[in-house]
Amino acid sequence: PPRPGPRPPAAMAPSAVCVDWTLALFTITAYAFNSQVFVWIGSADFGGKLFELFLFHVPASVFLLIIAFKGKKQFMSVLAERGSYSYGVFAGQVMVGAFFQMVIYYLWFRASLKLPVQLVAAVFQTSIVLVYVLSCIFLKETFSFFKSAAVLVAVVGVLLATFGSEWFGETQGTHMPSGEQLTEGVALAIGAEFAKATYQIWFKRSFSGATADFAMMFGGLVGVAHVFPILPLIAILSAAGVHDARMDVGNWTLPQVGLILLAAAIAGSVNVGSFAVVARRSPIFWSSVQLLAIPISVVFDFVFRMIVPSSCNFAGYFLIVLACLMVTGVLAPPPAPVSPRPSGCSGASSRP
């Protein structure tokens, strides 16, 4: 049977819209704050990148307990939202979710080793383009020139916010790699972007009628899947000598351990929160709100490190906020007037 598309904001109760925005803004603010926590962690040797990703994804399993504490009846009711999928197929979908998360962030980490972080972030945040295209194809998202223009505004905003000060000579330009390193780095970043967009579309298409509770359950199960089978696979790769799978934590200090636990808890909350936003609204809604991570991160940079952006960067932040409001429908053109239907008794009869 055809799957229902995302609900238009006009058809939703104001309270539901408020909940959606509150959840989305809380999640993206936590995401932006976590980048500051990573700076505070500093040079802690997590181990290999694969083991590091395990650490930041497994805490989401705690959310499974929240559903379990509501009682067996409620737990089974939420589980029933998986639809017609059997338990075996659903378990496979959870594994798919776990591998998606590992692939997305591993590609992002590898790209960041070859490219400046700002370039990787610019590519990653412009995934809204791909999300919009895939939503139109697979989720029956209505194509509109207004929303397409908003996506274009978002891309321009991201580029200005990221590179504007360098392009217009307000700061010294970042050294950019060239040749094979640039090509490989951009390919990895685009791969991460494609995987992230595909993941969101796949989740919404597979569980189109899911509630926030189901998103919490699914995110928790994905966290459990990082304990098994992801962690054993990492251990096997570590034993085989794969550098990115090493599990050395010998250089951690006590303050770093505390910050690592904080970052892992926030990362788990962000993963489950993003599931909930996609479940309640749509991937394009979440991708547009996710753009706000850039200006929100700027606020945290100013508060904690007194970093002041340039005027060109501010122009980019303004375009990002504008694009978010346009894509989500807060700023939208008025609906076209509906012409009244002619009365059946007016006009000449068509009969001879």
C-alpha cells in the first residue's frame, strides 16, 4: 500500500508543531555543544576511529530502558509500530541502522584527515540538497520552486558562513590540499553525505507512521547493536592489526574520561533525537534544522572561546536561518486562491 507522505505544517495542530520545533532545536543545540566537548577532550587517545565510533553510539541503548520501564503492554505497543515486518526482518533493519551510523561517521572522520574541517562540514551540511531530491523520489515530497530556491539559499548560506571571510579577504585563507588528497577527501565527504541522506530516507520510508517512542526504541536497539555485533567485529579487526580498529585506552586521564562519557551521552541523545524528528516530521525538515548547527556553534565558540566571526560569515548565518524557515514552511508563499466552482443551475445548458 502507498505510504503517507510527511504532514504539511498547516494540517498539524499548533501544539504538535511546537513539540517538533522544540525537539529539533534541542537536538541540534546538543549536537553543536558536543563539538565544544570534543575540543575540551583535546588529545585523548581514544584508540582507533572504529573503536571511537563505538564509544559514541552505544550510549543510545539506554533509551531502550525508558520504553521498557513503561511496562510490557506499552513496550509491545511501540514495537508493533514496526508495521508488517517480522521480528527477524526488524532485527535486520536495526543492524542496517547500526552499520549506517558507523559508515557515515567513519567516512566523515577519514575525510577530516585529508581536508580542512570547514570544507568537510560544508559538504556534510549541504546534504539537504540530496535529502530533498531523494524525498521527492521516494517519499512523494511535493516539488516546488519555492522550496528548491530555499535549498539553493541554504547552500549559498553554508558556503558564505564557512568560506566567506576567506573569499573576501577578511582573514587569511586556509591551506587547501591539492591533487589526489583533495580528490580522495572530497569523495569521502560526499560518501558520508550520501550515506546520511540515504539513511534518513530509508528510515522514514520503512517506518513512515512511527512515533517518537518508536524512534527512541529503534535508536536504543541500534545502540545495543553496537555492542553486538559491531564491537566483536571491531575486536576481530583489531586482532588482525587494522590500525583504525585498535582498542588502546591507556592514555586517558580522569578529566578526559568524564568528558568522554559526557560526549558519548550527548551523542546518544542526538542520534535518538534525530530519529524522533524524522519520524514525527520528515528528513527534509530535520536536514533544514540541522543547518542551524553552524550559527549555533558560532554562539558556543563566542561564549567559550571568544571567537568572533566576520561580517561575511554573518551574511551566511542569516541565509541559513532564512533557508531553514523557508524549507520548514514557517516562511511560505500564500496558497493559491481556489476558484469557486460554477453552480449547476447557472449558465447555459449544454444540452441541445
